[in-house]
Amino acid sequence: MDGQKLSPTLYEAIARAGLERASAMGASYADVRIVHEKTRILGVRLGRIGRIEQAETFGIGVRVLVGGAWGYAARPEVEEACASELAARAVEAARAGSPLRARPVDLTEEEPARGHWSSRWEEDPFEISMEEQFALLFEADEILRKNAAIRSTFCTMSFLREDQWLYTSEGTAVSQTALRSGAGITATAVGEGAVQTRSYPASFGGQYEQRGYELVRGFDLPGNAERVREEAVALLTAPPCPGGEFDVILGGSQLALQIHESVGHPNEFDRVLGFEADLAGRSFVTPEKRGSFRYGSPIVDLVADSTLDRGLATIGWDDDGVPARRWHVVEKGIHRNYLTNREFAKRLGDERSRGANRAWGWRYPPQIRIPNLSLMPGDAGTLEDLCEDMGEGFLLDTVKTWSIDQMRLNFQFTTEIGWKIERGKKAHLVRNPTYQGITPGFWASCDAICGPSEWIPWGVPNCGKGQPMQLAEMSHGCAPARFRGLTLMGG
Amino acid sequence: MSQLPPGRDVGDLRLYKPPGIGERCSMLSKERAHGICAQVFEQSPTEDVEVLLFSTRGNSLRIAECGPSEQNALEEISLQIRVVREGRQGRARAASVDPASTGEALDTALKAAVLSPPLELPPLASKSGGGDGGQEEESVTALAEHPPAEKIAQVREYLEAARSEGLAVTGFYDTEGASVTYATGRGCFRHAFVGKARFSSTVIAEPGGAGVAGAVRQGEPLPDDEVAEVGRRAMKKALDSRDPRELEPGEYVVLLEPKAAGDLVMFLAMAGFGARGFLDGRSFLSGRIGTQVLSEKLTFLDDAGDPRFRGLRFDCEGQDRKRVVLVEKGIAKGPVWDRPTAEEGGTSTTGHAGPQPSVSGPNVSNLILRAEGEATKDLMEGVERGLLVTQFHYTNLIDPLPVTVTGMTRNGTFLIENGRITGPVRNLRFTQSLVETFSRVRAVGDDGRLVEPFFGGSVVTPSLLCEGFRFTSSTEF
């Protein structure tokens, strides 16, 4: 691994110090994670540098199970003595909490794992000069600014490399390297008493994949800047989206958010049992629904896959040491399985964890996170084919804002852009398209999904969960899909 | 969402600190922080170098099923370096504060500056300004080292009581202390301690009941009785909200408790109180300074010196953070500024800069909606038919100029009829312009307090009674 900060034997020695201390103090299980993160984020706004940051963190976290209660302690100091001290702090905290637990934590069985895993990339973005990277951003930004109505721009790219070493008291010793890249452009137009924004390839920083700089080159940011600029300006005077019930096609990046919020989060099994109720909320997908609940129409297949090529949550093993897996959450519209780790798989009665336990760097303990979770492609051909087939309706795309209730039922999303579809073609733009629904009814109304040629693993780099808040990344592969009789709120 | 936290006497934690270990990661004293900054300046070939240094230490208790589900302890140091070479900016963050790591980060920042296109920003600060604000080192240290066992002891009675009543309790109790340092090679050095303790708890009472309560203090721990009171309030609210009935969406008079009002206040601020959006024409204050933009009952100000905050009195450019009146009795006064936006706007900074260069520009940091209202207990009296809202969930911005947002009610929504609560109702979604809402304030309560909105941060706000609040759809619980 070229992300090595220390020699391989030293990692093991440091981990051993933590594991042995935990065991000596009474831990029934312990693990040590050492994480090195390297990031680069560049941004240009209105012809000036808006962001330039390179960062590294290198730290260690020790997790213990004592008397059926968890304890965790972390620090950016990767040394044997530190690992030992952290183990002691974690044990003391767990011991204090243990008598108050309603039931002790129990884990599913897992064979110890050993080995190394790495994501794949062609061009290491950290080896490309910032001058070259900035030149690309400035070129796109200059095109975005060629209209006086554009009052704000942002062109950005960001890269993250994470090297992690995991050792457990059960004998797991694995390391893994993940590299992801992302980029995007945004233009905001102001006028006519309105503010309108357009983005490419997606909003909120663009599109992210587990790839190298080749991903950014493939976007052709300057080549898309003129379209983005003109769409932002045109939206200022576009008619507002009407309200009522309409057939609607959702573009891929918008549908990815829908998958995230209405399928991903409600199927985290810790959330289902109420463990997230104080902040994020609970879930309508209660345990008795497994195996029989109709989540969507028969063409809706939603697959969790920690092995997905280019997926942001693609891993060798999760932070329980469970190998990457692939499974159906929803199969032919019927709910099949949840997202679990070893603790909550046991609560569910499963023999094995689904391998969805992931932490944000070294700072915090792992928790159940949404893995790559995708809507499988259908047989509706291209987006053009689907519009043609729909005849009349709307095409909405690109996330603008979102909100969903704490049980993940009532949602309301607004997209950056919408088009009225007439006679199977884009007739004109509509502004501020907002749609609203209740999750099972929404997925039940899905009657056509575009084919594999339109399927993209859309990246979510900023999913928040937990207290303290942790961030996680994942991808949601999907192709544009049609929903019958969706409620539009009026622009 | 994000945050910090607080505590007390630590004792047992120190038992496990071998000599020399941990010192580097504990909260940095002024002397230690000064030494680290001096180390960077000695390594730097230029005096145009800036250091932002944060150190934090704390621990937290998560609660689920009426017991601890997670107990975490975290120490962290973050050192960011900015260098300026011939008008070119470079930034980097170090993995640690040892000389090798700071040297490496400095080298990265210098390379970044060489490779970057020119960006003229105001020169780095050379003076240290006025007082640095923050809180006393001793009290912040107590927050940083608050023992996990003490947290358990403070919540034990509450959890046992809830369990015996068949209620499900979740919650989060954390304490944290931090030191913040800003320094430049040109001679500016500022340093302060800040810490926080907070406890929030949500109780589920079947059928269909849910309640929430919370407490937060800056610079001091939560006393036992305040923690216990959070538990009592959350349980009562959950029990009172059982068996909610369905209510038609539509326009209602709403009585917003501080936690609910805080969410809306934070969105109004994010959309409208920063100079970047103001200059771009994206703020509801843009072009309206001196005019009535909100209800005359409302005054918004940003004040790090308020005793409920006791926040930092300097910003990420090393400038004094001033007390700023943003809206006075409904009349727009102006946004908060950093030096780049102030230069652009022909004014002076108010000391609200984030790390430079900045895309989003300055923002409020210690926001207060000043309460000069009537007794909160009387607010309900004149309401013929309305709703009491305890908390909003997942509010988000749709349109920045009218500050139109959408979100859900949560954890206790009650129907008010003829001046009194007549029962709980199922949750509703609202879609509403906040400029409109804050222009239709019928009354302001006298219960202004520090609350934490859903997406983080802290604001001081009282209860608000607002007319014509638009609920647009309902849900199933």
C-alpha cells in the first residue's frame, strides 16, 4: 500500500497493544481501526479561487464490548501507548453504562478475515498538478459568467483517499484503500424577482465515483457550461410548474436521492428499532413487513451492493470485518431484507450480518450505513424513448431541496429544472417543480424504468447520521423512471 | 448537522494516561498553542502565513431502549495553514502538530500557492485586536473531561422511571471543550476556550405519542436537576401526545415553542443574513436596508458577548467579532461581513469571516431573536383555533428570496381551541415563506433560550405566535 504512514508490522503492534489492554480489562470483544485520510478540494467562484484545501488526518479508534455495552475512544495519535490508553478509556465508559442496558449487545458469528482490498483507478488525482486542475475549473467558470444575469458560480473538484487497517480480538486483520473523485459546476441567475440555479453533472458538488482523475476528464465541464448557464437564465422567466396530478419522469440524479431517503434510511435496522429516534427519526418499515410488504410496483428491484464497480460505498470488508455482499432490499416490489451489522443482524434473527457497518474515518465508531443501493434498470429504453412513450407529462431533474418525515413516509422534493412533455417531446421549461407523496404509494406508481444505457451510479458524498453526526458516502445506481399520477405542488 | 458538548471532575480518566501520552491531544493552553504557531512561523520562509488551530476533547452518551447504546470519547487537533505568495493563496491541513507534520503541511500550502492563479485578498492581520472572548479555561476543561460515569448517574433515574412506565427513551448527552487559535506570521495571535454541554431526549409513548425536550449550556456543565427536568418534560409531552387525531392541512395560527422557532430562525439567517448572498441579490435584505422587512415585534442580532453564548470574539481573519443588529423592530439594518465582502460592499468587516478564501462568505455565529414579549403562558389565550408545534423535522430551503421552506412537525403537535389545548394531532407538512411568517407575528414570548436547530448550530429564540402558517399535506402518524 502506498498510503502507508508506518511499517506494516508497526500497525499490527499498535493494534495488539489496544486489543490486549481491552482484553485484560474484561472486554469480550475489541477492535482497533487506524485510518489515514487525504483530501484535496478546489473551487472557483466568479473568476476567483473560492476554495483551496489539502488535508490529511491520521488517527486511531478503539471499540470494546464490556458487559454487553459498547465503548469507543479515538485520537489522532497512532502509537502503542495511545492505543492502550484509548482501550482503557473505552472499557471504563462501557463498564459504567453496562448495568443500565435493557439487554446486552450480542454479535453474529463471523470468520476472521485477512487480506488487502483496493478500489481501482487510472490517474491518481493527487499526482495531477493543482495548476492543471484549476485551469479546467477557470475555463468552465469563464463560460458560466458570460451572461449578466449570472450572479454566482461555483466550479469544484474534490478527491479523497482513505487507507484503513482493521484488527479485531477475533483475529481479523485487513487493510483497504479507497480513492474517490468528484466534480461539478453550478450557475445561479438572479432577476425578475427570482433566483434560479442549474448544475452539472449533479448539484451539491457534482458527481462522485470511486475512480481517479479520469472521471473528471470525462465530464467535459467546459463543454457543458454554456448549457448550464443558459438554462439557469431561462428558468428566471419560465412559467411556474402547475399543481395537480401528472405523469412524471424523474431524471437519474433526482431518483438517486429518492432511493436514498425513502428506501435507504428506512431500512437501516438500528433505525427500525428506534435507535435513531432522537435525531434522524424512526421507520415505517417495521419488522413484521419483511418478506411480504409491497414496497413498490412489480418492476421495482432495489439491490444493496457493497461490491458495485465505481460505488462510493464499495469495500472489501465493513468495519465489523464482514466481507462485502450484495442483496435485495426490495425484489419485484416486495420488501425482502434490511441493512444490518453484526449487532443488529443478531437482533433481527439473521445468521450473518449484511456487512453495512461503516464509520466516518477514525473519529467515531461504526454504525449501520446505507451501502450502494440501486434501482435495477428496466426495459423502457432511453430517456428519449420514455418521453415518447409518456406523451404528456413532466420530466423533472437535479436535486434542489428535499424533506421527508421522521418515519420516511411523507416526502416533498424540489428539482432544479423541469420540462413540460408534450407529444413525447420537451415542449418548454417549468420553474420550481415540486412533487410530494407517501413512500409506498410513490414506488407503487413506478411503471417504467429506462434501460442499462441510462443507468449511472450517482454518488452521495454527504450522508449524515448519528449523534455525534457522522458523514458517509454511497452510490445509488438508477436510470430515469416514470411515475403515474404524481402530485405536483405548483411552482 | 453537527455540534460540540461539556462535564465536570474527571479523575478516573487521568488514571489511564501514561506519562507524556495525551498531552499532545488535550485542549491546548494559550502557551502550548503559541508554541505550535511559533514552530510553524519558524519553518515558514514568509511572514505571510496564517495558522488556524483547533483542539477538542469530549465524550458522549447515546441512549436507546432506555439504556446506553454508545459511549464515545474523542480528542482531536486540527491545524490549518494558509500562505500567501505574491498574491497567490495556498491552504493545507496537517495530520498532527509535530514539527515534521507542520513542515509537511506548510510545504503543501506553499506548493499550492505557487501553482494557484492569483487571488488578491486583504493582507493577513498584524494586530491582535481586543479581547478574545470565550470562556474560562477551568470550566471548559471540566466540560472536556466530564466523566462518562457521571453522565450515567445523571440520567439513571429518568431512564428507570421511563422503563417502568413502558416508554421508549432515546437521547444524546455530550460534553466537549475546545481551544481555538488564530495567528499570523505578521504578529496577530488570538486564543480562546469554548465548551458546551447538551442533553436531548426523545420519548416514544404508544399508541402514537412522542415527545422531546432538551437543554444546552455554553461554558458550564448541566446540573443534575436540569438533566432530570429534560426527562420529565420529554415524558410528559410523549404521554400527552398519544392517540393523535388526523387534521386537515390548511392555514393555521401556530404557537411555535423555542425549538420549533429555532429551526425557522436558522433558515432565515442562512438565507438572508450573510453578506455574500446580500451582495449577490439572493438575500431578502438585498436592496431593502432601512425598510420594514419583518414584523416590528422582531429584532435579530448577532452577539458573541451575550452571556448565553460567551463565544469567540475573533473570526477566521483574526478580526474583532462585533455585535451586529441585523433587523431592528422589523427594519432591515444589514448583514454580517468579512473583509473580502466588506471591500466589495464599501464597508468594514463585522468579524464574521470563515476560513479564507470563502465561497459562501460570512455568516452569523451567535444569533439572537430578542424577546421583548408577553408571558409565554398567555400566548395561547387569544387563539381560537391553531396549532402548538414542539419541533420541526428536516426543514429545507426551497426558494432563497422569500425564504420559502418545507418541513414536518414532530414530537408533539397539539390543537388549540378557544385558548387551550384540546388534544394531539398527527404530524403535518408545511411549505411556507419565512419572510411572510416573520411578518405575521402576533406575539412573542418571554421564554427566550438557547436551542439547537435540526441541522446544527445554536440560536437564542423565544416562543412565537404566528398567523397564516400554511400546512400543505399530512402523514400517517
